[in-house]
Amino acid sequence: MYKGSSVPADANTRIAKSGGTLVASYDAIGVVVARSLNDTFEAAMQQDARVAGVARSDQPVAQASPVTARATATARSPSSRTRPRARTRSRRSSGT
């Protein structure tokens, strides 16, 4: 995660020089996802004064398609559920 709210233009180069590979970049929030087998990658990235923090994970990172995420949210929203109809009785009027 970078300080500020954007990813520096040279982030890919910096990550590569630190022994990593850029996987995804989220410029609007200043976050990148990178991978590396280099034991010193985390420390090397933390040396960059523009980096606010580095998180390490041994778990794979998944990315959901925005279309899939929207479809799932719509399917679960209360407004999309079918509501049962109220039952009404009709009265027959007597011919008086």
C-alpha cells in the first residue's frame, strides 16, 4: 500500500528491482498486489519511502469480476425477492 491515494508510475519497475512481479494495480486507492519468491522482497519494498505498508500472505489472492459481484448482490437484495400475495376473499352479494 502506498502513501497517498495513487500508485506511483514507476511501481512496476520498483517491484521488479526488488525481486517481484506486479500482479494487479489499484491506482484509485494506492494498492498493488505483487508476488515474489525472494526472501528479501518485503524488506526491499519497505525501503521505498512512498510505501505505507507491506502485507505478506501465503494464501492466493482471488479477483472477482465486477459483473459477477453485481449479479450476486442483486440476487441477494431484499427488493429482488418474491413476496407472497395477500389472500383476499370475495363476497358474493345476495340479490335483495
